[in-house]
Amino acid sequence: MQVTCIIPAYNEAEGIAAVVAAARGCDQVTEVIVVSDGSTDETARRAAAAGADRVLVLPRNRGKGGAVVAAVPHARGEILLLLDADLLGLRPAHLNRLLAPVGAGRADMAVGVFTDDPLHGMLPCLSGQRAVRRRLLRHPEALAGTGFGFELALDRLARREGARVVAVPLPGVAHRRKRQKYGAVRGLRQEVRASSDLFRQVRRLVVPRRAAARAPLRHPKKARRRPMVLAGIVLAMLILVLAPIFLAPASHAAHVAVVSPLHPGDRLLLVVAHPDDEIVGAGGLVATARRLGMPANVLVLTNGDSNRMSAALIGRHLRPGPTDFVRTGAVRQRESREGLRRLGIPAEAVFFLGFPDRVLPQVLASETPVTSPFTRLYRAEYPDVVEPGAPYAAPALHALVQRVVEQVRPTVIITHAPFDRHGDHQAAYALVSPLVGRARLYTFLVHAPGFPRPLRFAPREPLQPPPSLAQLSGWSWVEFPLSAEAQRDKQEALNAHRSQLETPYLRLLLGAFVRANELFAVPRQVSAAFEMPR
């Protein structure tokens, strides 16, 4: 019996070849059809190069259901093998296992379940890996417009036909997450779109519109049960979208060397954009240095005074004004001093500049004072800053950072990575990098797509570089393992930042950096000079 493999793909140039190769390697598959569903990348060319028998190029994106329906008339097989284009770890043996029940006549449809993904096991109805008898797809009008809800619509048709359906475990197979493929914003947009398509199919599944419009409610208990069923399925779909952020393990795509940034006689200087960044990025390292008797200094460029939620809670105004933001900056300055005190850093070793939060790139680009859109300040007016009244302008900012560096004379400088997506963090690196001299430079990451993962408190797991930044020209990733004692010190220091912990997202983010290690990106020569054996 002939088997046609159909692979719908939208902008899957990176992974399509591997999926086609797995299908071509399966001795039961007689032809492979790839549908490039309005792709704007090289999906079609790479699919053909990988050995697809036919590549259908759709001029516009029709969604998954429309792509599959477009391929069916071209398929010769009586069994259709449907595969997603973003699979990882797929092997011909997996496909033989998926095809076996249908080929042997024991089932009309086999659904592949990723055994390494607990959420996938909970919702096998959403799996796109299926071996299906062709007759189940003889109603294209019911499938064409279903988008990401294609699988639910196919299940509905299978039930209507009385088809025999079995689940088949696929160990070692996984999806590339949408946020890994498209980044945080586009990935979230794709996930929301998928949830919307699924919700439409769920509505049809639970409450058929025409039947509900004309049929009397003869069974009130069942009618009351329908909204609960609908709510449960919608909740499951939301979990499907959000769970990878909190449950996904860290990526291990990059080589991460173990280093010790600390050597006898060292003097540390951390230069960070906001209060709490110094603890997030290197709190465990600082705690270790202080226990060894090494001096550590911290330079904080801004007072982190632009957080609207913190300002609303501190000022008790739903719409915080400039006074509330200034008050927030003063609170965060005190919290930072307390957190650093818990790490063993005295007050005289902490330098605040009091420059404007979320405006540092504009300040660096301006020779004249820049006014903060939050505090409405145009100069440093916080207490205990290095230079009260310093104008928010590039010359003053450069001069102040240089003054602190010359005063401390550090042998190790720790600051933000230049590829962190927060503008203030990029500005911090731009300020510090020309002043490194003979000091060893270590940079840390806070904000990047898919980082940190999982986004929760996971003290036994290591921080790993995000996949999008795993390989960086001229840079290496290194880690500093943290002792249980250093982890506790770091957690205690973070707990001092109570204004930030009141924000749910920041509570998750800050807690996610209490790990078994601290992660740094360093120039290649630094990692080569100080790499330690594991």
C-alpha cells in the first residue's frame, strides 16, 4: 500500500531538510510532498534539495489546514503521513512505528505523542504527527479553513466516521518552540494565533452552532456541563502556550567553559544600569569574592525609576506622576544598598550616578541635558550620588564613569553584555568597554529571547545561553559555579528588592537567576586564559 508523506511548512527553512530526510529514509514512504504555505524564506528550495518528490508553493499563507488540503489531490498514497516541519530528533524508525497500526489494519488513524513532553502527553489531540487513511480527508471543506485547529477538526471528522484511533509514543521527538524560531514577540503572536484557531474548533466541538440554535435543551445538566468543558479546554490551550516559558529546560547548544574570575589581589568593579542588575548578574560571584576578602565595588548608572507598577504601588496612585517615579528611584536606591550590604559590600564601595532609567541611549547621544519622561528631571537630584546636579548629558556621564573606574582601579570589570536587548544595558557596555584597559572583562545577560529558561526559581539547574546567541563571533560563554552558600547569599540580596518582587513578572525573572552557576560572555582571549578543567 502506498504512503504519501505531507509536510506543511511556513518559513521553516532551518529545519525542513531534516524532516524531509527522515521521511525519505522511511522504507514505507513512497512519496514526500512539501507545501510551502506562503513562505518568504528558502523553505521550498531546501525541501527540494533534501529530496522532496514534490514541492507545492502557495502564493499566500492558508494556514495548516489549507496547506494539507492543497496537497491531498496530488497525493498517490492510500495512507497519508502528516508531519510538522519543525520537528527535532525525528528518525525513520519513528515513522515506521507511527505507520504500523494503520498499515496493519488495526487503526484508521495513528497519533504520535512526544513521550519526553508531559504537556504533549496531556493533549495528544493537538499532535500534528499522524498516519491517516485517505478516506478521512475526503471532506476538504471541513478542514481547509481550520488553520492551527486542523487536528481538532480532523478528530471531529474521525469520530463522525467511527474511525479507530490509536496513540503511538515517539520518544526523543520534540518541536522547535515558536519563540525560538521567531523571537519573543513574533513567537507570542504565532502562539496567540494558534490559540485562536484552536478556540474556534473547540467551540464547534462543544457547542455545534446550528444544532444549538434549533434544538431544545432536553438535558439541563449536560447543557450546564458544556461551558465547564469549554473552559477546561481553553485553559489547557493557554497552558500549552505559556508552559514552555516556565517548564522548558535550558538550551545546551553552546559550549560553556568553567572559569574562575577571582584571583588573589583582584579588585572587582560591577557597572550596571539599574539597582538589582548587579545581584542578578553576579551576586553569587560577589558574595564569593567578599568571603575570600577581595574588595568589590558597584557603580549603578540609574536609580531604576521608570517602573510604572512599582511607582503606582509606592505612590498609591493608579496613574503615577513624576513625584511617584522619583520616590520609586529613592526606594530602589535604598534597596540596592541593603542588598549589597547582605553580600558584604560596604556603603562606601557603592556609587550611584542617579541618571534616568530607560533613557541612557538618548543621554549617550546628546551633548545637552535630556529630560526623563518619567521623573521630569534633567539632572541628578537623588541623595548620595557621585555628583549632585550632574546634567543628564553624554559628557557628564562619560566623565563620571571614568572617575569611578580611575578611583577603583579594578582588575576585573563586570557589566552588561552588548547583545542584551535592553537599551540601558547596551549603553552600560558602551560606557565601560573603552575603559577596560588591562582589566579582565566579564559581561552578563539579562534580557534576550528565550532567556532565562525556565522562567522560574530553579536553583539546581544551570543558566545556559539562549539558542539565538549560542555562537557569537569573538566571544565565548563561561560559567562560574555557585556553592550552596553563594546561592543563599544571592537569594537574600535579591529579597531586599521588595519593590520589584511585587511585580509578578519581575518576581519570576529575578528568581530565575538563582541557579547553580552564573553565566558570562567574555572576549575569546579571556576565556582561553582562565578556563578551568571541569
